Amino acid sequence: LHPRVRRQRQMCIRDSNKVMFLAAINQYFAALARQGALYESAENKAEIDIAAQQEWLEQKYDISDWTEDQIRQAKTGSIVFVTANVTFSDAIEDLRFRISME
């Protein structure tokens, strides 16, 4: 395959992997809610960290006229920016959890 075609395929795979990764996290949160570790009535959701993704994109591109959806859907290669909001059941009051993989 031509290097450009190969790179485009890799980017598509990475983007679909991001979607699958977020879906897996949200399924895990749902299971924790069913088990009572998280409040079922809370949002308990992981999603793209738009602020972090915007900051990263601004270092590479002029995105001054981009919408929030364009920032959310932007291709970031192998880098994934995720934020989550969960509510624990009577256990942990506040938690900030950052994962960095290299």
C-alpha cells in the first residue's frame, strides 16, 4: 500500500478504537452502578476531554473557527483525551484520576 493510504487506514482504526475505548469505559461504569459502587441516578460517563483536545489541537492548527463538535471529532492520532464524571456510593468523596500511557 501507498504510505498515505496506510496512514489513513491507521487513523481510521485509531478513531474507531477511541470510540470502542469510551464505550468500554462507560459499560464498566454501568456495571459498577448496577453493583452499587456508583450511584445509578448519576451520569457516570466518560467522554472526549474537549478542553484538553482543544489545547493540543491549538498547538498544531488554527482552530479558532472550529465548533465544539469539530474539536471533539478531530483526529489526534494515537493520543486520546478522556474525561469522566462519576459519583461513588458513600465511599469516595472526590477523585481525580488521570492516566498517561506512553
